[in-house]
Amino acid sequence: MTPAVLDRRKVLSQIFPNPDDYLFVTGLAGSARDTAGLTKDGTNLFTMAGAMGAATSMGLGVAMSAPNKKVVVVTGDGELLMNIGSLATVATIAPANFSIVCIDNGCHGETGGQTGHTSNKTNLKMMAEGAGFSSTLLIESEAELAQGVSFLNEAPGPRFVHLRVIDGAPTVFKRNMDLAECRIRFRSAF
Amino acid sequence: MSDTEPVDWSKQLFDHLVAAGITLFPYVPDAGNKRLIEYAEEHNGVRPILLTTEEEGVAVCAGADLVREKAVVCMQSSGVGNIPNFLSFVNGGRFPILMMISMRGDYGEQNPWQYPMGQAVDPILTAMGVLLFHVDHMDDLAPATEAALSATFKSGKSAALILSQRFLGAKAF
């Protein structure tokens, strides 16, 4: 495995040049901050700050209930692994309007940077393929980021983007942490 | 439930839930929800969602709520042991999550493995702020279902419709 080179703070704005076109659900910690920075904590965003493992399934519920919207889950390698079976659930339902972007920094950044499984033997893109995703993409260089834009727009859904990044700090963005308020905000804007 | 059961309670419950506007039925398979899910598979206006673990279903229901749709997560009582951490966003975010729980480990259970979790269902759900509506007899089904629907989709609470083994019948070992 080649060493990661991408900075997580600079990747989402490149693969989502028009973030207003999407509904976002994120995992906790770094992926939540990066996506809050992308959308300026917009009304099209619901971030988690707990309930590790819930992001993919919550996004699936949104995607199935809003089939005319493009729905994206942005999450981390640890969050995804905590409920990895949800990939099988998504593959079976196969919602065309659904994408998962996994920001894989190979560690548990929020709790002290402890080494994660993806720094060892685990390959999340292969796990997505094994679950039944036919559209998967590995992005680990600047050049491949451009490919991510067309993949997210054109590949048949559901899509899985495996985004390998260095284990640096996530985006600095202070988001609303009141989850009842955030629920109402999202529903009201929909 | 025996084969001679004259009332198709699964159909009654399914029709009641559909009439309330529920469109998604995420589930972990259980004998107690088998026919309910078969009705969901046959109905054009709703979608069953096969899960790998019950907590996924809680999150799917919350996702549906974010875009103003309604769902019910169907699970065996064992699954209640898998969901408490996800009930943190249900409780803290005031998501109106509805659960249909088919019991093991209560009335007439013959498998000793089922008792610990079965007996912990009510205290766990109560601790996480979920309201409980029990069904022990056929006469309970419609009013308990209506009460659970009112608690969730009219009053913004989370609620569990709990079908006991007294109602379902205990599995023979």
C-alpha cells in the first residue's frame, strides 16, 4: 500500500463543486467537520456527533424517502467499519440516488490517532465490492480527484468512493451540535 | 401462533401501519414479523428493507423522518440489545421512531438463552426514553397500534409496539 498524500481538508470541495445539489448525512468527528466546512453547516446537512456507525443507514433512509434528491453519506473508516453490514443493506436495495464517500485516514483521529484496521490489512473498497457495490472508486492522488466528480455524477448508483488521506487534522468549522435543532432545520428546508 | 389462528393479525397490523402513512419497513427477520414483511413485499406503495443489524433500522427510520416520510423498524426482542447507542440520537434529536418488537424470553419461553435479553427489553427501552405499548391479546392490537402511532407521528415521541409471546405463541423446543 502506497503512503497517503491527500489532505482531507481539500478533497470534498474538489469532488463536490456544487454542494447545494446534494443532501448530506455524515458520520461523527472529522467527516462531520469536513462536510460542515463544505456546506457552511447548511440546511442540506445532518451531521453526527455520536451514534458511531449510523451514517450509512441514516443516509439510506433519506435516499429511499427522497428518490429525486442526490444523497451522499460522508464518513470515516472507523465509523463505516462499526456498521460495515450496512453496505450489504445498501447493495441489496441499490438506490440509484445514493453515494458513500469514505474519508480513510487509517486511524481514529478523534480519540487520539490510534491505528485503524485500514492501516493494516483491511481494504474498504474491496469490502464495498464484496457487499455488492458495482460502482466503486479509489481516490488517492490529486489527479484522481477530478475523476471523482464524473464518477459521482455518472456512475450507476449506489456508488462508493474510497478516499485515502493523510492522518492530519480535519477542517476547522464550528457546527451546530444541537441535534434536535439540526433535525428540524433539515426537515424544514426539505 | 398456531395454524388455526382465525384472525390474520399481521394483515390487520400491516393495513393499520400503511393507513398511517408508513412507507418503509426495515427489518431483521423474525418469525413474529414474517408475514408482516411478506405483506410489505407484496404492496406496491411500501418497501421492506432487509437489515444486517437492528440498529441500522433505527437509523433508516431517522433518515426517512429527515425528509418527512414515515417508517417502522421491525425486530425480535433480542435486537433491542443492539440498538441503545443509536437511541441516543432518537432521544436527543426527538426523532419519532416507531418499533415493532416481537418478543422472545417472556411468556412460555422454552429456550434459556432468550430470557436475559427478553426480560431486559422494557427497562432498556424505558431508560432511553422510548414509550412502550404492549400487546398480550388480540383485543390489544388495534388500540396499542393506534396509541404507538399517536405517540410517534402526532406527538413526536419514540415508541415500541411490543408483541408478547402470550399474543404470538411460544416457539416449541
